[in-house]
Amino acid sequence: MRASTKSGTLAAREARLAFWMLAPTFAIVFAIVLFPVLANFWISFKAVKLADLRAPQPLVQVRVQQTPAAPGDTLTLRYQMRNSSQTVAVDHVMLFDTLPPGLGLLTTEPRCAYEAPRLQCALGAWQGGERANLDLDFRADGAYFAAGAPVPPRDSADIRGRAPNVLTNLVFTLENFRRVLTGPDFWPALRVTLWYTVFGTLASILLGLFAAQLLNVPFPGKGVLRGLFLFPYVAPVIAVAFTWAFLLDPLSGSVNALGQRFGILGSAVGFLSQRHVDLEVLGMHLPIPLALTTVIAFEAWRYFPFAFLFILARFQAIPRDMYEAAEVDGASTFQQFWYITLPQLVGIISTLFLLRFIWTFNKFDDIFLLTGGNAGTRTLTVNVYEQAFAISNIGAGAAVAVVIFGCLLLFSAFFFRFISREEGL
């Protein structure tokens, strides 16, 4: 009984020691991951504009109105002050200044107290947009001229005040979500985001599967080809995006020039600027979202190496005995792929789909560099940028980001609830 009690006490001590050893790691994870998420949720319920990120404060500049020429003359200073905010009041405004030696205050100003060389003025509360001037006269004596008759610089004074901060107060609103969800751009952007994410993810995985299948057999130059396959993923996105934009340009792009030369294109096509193109199939005209299809193709081309590396590694882990046994049984190449290879790849493909779906749903730079969100390619991430910076509505941008987080949370719950259970993950 005593041994059990001692072991239990020892285990509790070890658990506490492990907790305290891991506490710094938990704090770092919270600071890096959770704190920005919680801050985004907080801001989404605030009526925050871009200008509100700088708290209201009083500002002051010092101007010399009259300069003394001899002892007994007057030095006149004007303090030009204003409230930096046009709407928010600032309370308990205090003005501080350190003046040159040899000055005595002549002006009777009940708000100010002067004990050479320090000047302090209590200016009370200021309304939004308020401006005020404070003129003070000082008598200069011999000590002032002995010090070289210094003139106070424009930034010598310090002014302080207290103002409510919209980011830290406890006033919340649902106006950001109402504005976002009822706006004309949200639901079209959500449809475009889902279309872009689903087809971009599937296309990149299928291209990665094809490339892995191609390099799963030995042949001369295999290493060189593998390195070339990795180029889209490791190249800087701004370089490859502008390369695609140059190649697809309707006026000077090589794709349009070659297409027209060989009769594939009847006229120049704006692959990144044209919203739709009519494709005639069996006598029917089908509208194809051209710009969106182009950015999906770019997404597939740029990120298929990520899927290629994982699928190729899984390919090489499949025992060769399974294929040899299938060949003995007379299975065709397609049957070997369908009944042996594909079941072995289900787990890694499911994981790749989850990761690529989340990353593509959050993708901003590719679309922004290629089209700027125009021609039917506006996604929710582009909407976040436009709300927060183009319209200067930080709260609305944060609300869209919260909606994106909610969509990904629902997808992840659905994935782990149904898909991963069916695949045994």
C-alpha cells in the first residue's frame, strides 16, 4: 500500500515537472498561433477603421512670436495645439515644456504653473477636432543672454492626454458581420473561393499523381526531370506569376501569338482579364469562366510538386511482391493501379487534400498577383484585403477572416468526422 502511494506521489511530481517544462512551449504556441486568432475575433466585433489603429492624442508645436533683444525684453511663445482625432474626445490634457534659463513668466494663466525651467499647464478635456492656441510672455534677464539667448525649438513641448481606445474598450457590435454577409460581393466571392479551392486542389493532386507515376520507374535522366518538377514550387511566386501574366498577355504574349499563328485561336484572348468565353460543344455554347480557369491552372501547376513528393515517397514504399503476384494472376496495368496502387495511396491523398484545401482556401498572393481579384476571380481572401485596406475598414476585414476560419473549421470537422473515418486515418 505504501509502495503504491509512493509511486503515485512520484508520478504526480513527474507530471507537474513535465507540465512546467512544457509551459514555455505552450506559451510560445499561444503567442504565435492562438493570440493572432483571438485578436482577429476581437477586432471583428469592433467598429475599427484603419485610422483608429492610432489612438487619439493631443499634438503641439511651439512658435516664437517675439524674440528679446536685451535684458528686460519679452519672449513670446505660442503653443499651437490640436486634437488628432476629429470625433473622439481627449481628457486630462497636460502640456509640459522645459524653457531656457533666465526667463520669468509674465502672462497670468490660471491653467499654467511655471517653476523655472519647467512649465506645466492643465488644459482639461478637448472635443474631437478641437484646436487651441496658448500665448505666453516671458521676461528675459541676464542669465538668458549669458546662455546664448536660446530659442525653444518647435518640438520642445510635450503634451499628453487620455482617450478611449476602440481596440481595448468593451463596446462590441455585429455591424461588421451584417455588412459583410449582406454585401453584394460576399456570396459571389464565396462561390468563387469554393470553385477555386476544390478544383485547384484536385488538379494539383492529380498532376502530382501523374508525375509520381511517371517517375516511379527507372530511366535515364530521371534525377534531372525530378528537379525540373520541383521548379514551380520552389520558384518565387512573384517571378512565376509575372511570367505567366507576360506569356498570357493578349497583346504581346507568346501564347496568343502562337495560338493565332497555328489557327488555334481566332483572335487574341485575355486569359487573365476576360471573365467568360463561349465554348461550342455539340452545337451548344457553354460559358467558361476563363480568368478563373486560368488561375486554377496556375494553382495546379505551381503546387503539384508538393503532392508529387509525398505520392512518390508512398509509391516507393509499396512492396514489389504485390505487383509481381498480380502479374502472375494476369492483372493488367490498369487493374494493378486500381486494386493495388490506389488503395495504398488513399491515406496520403486524403491528407494532401485536407492540407491543400486549407492552404488554397487561404491563398491570396497568387490571385492578387495574376488578376488582382478582377474578371470573376475575387475570393474571400481578396475581399479581406479590400475591406481592410482599400476601404480602410479593419473590422469588416477581420469579420471576413472570421468567416473564412469558420468555413475551414466546418470543412475540417466534416473531413475528420466522415472522410478520415472511412479511410481509416
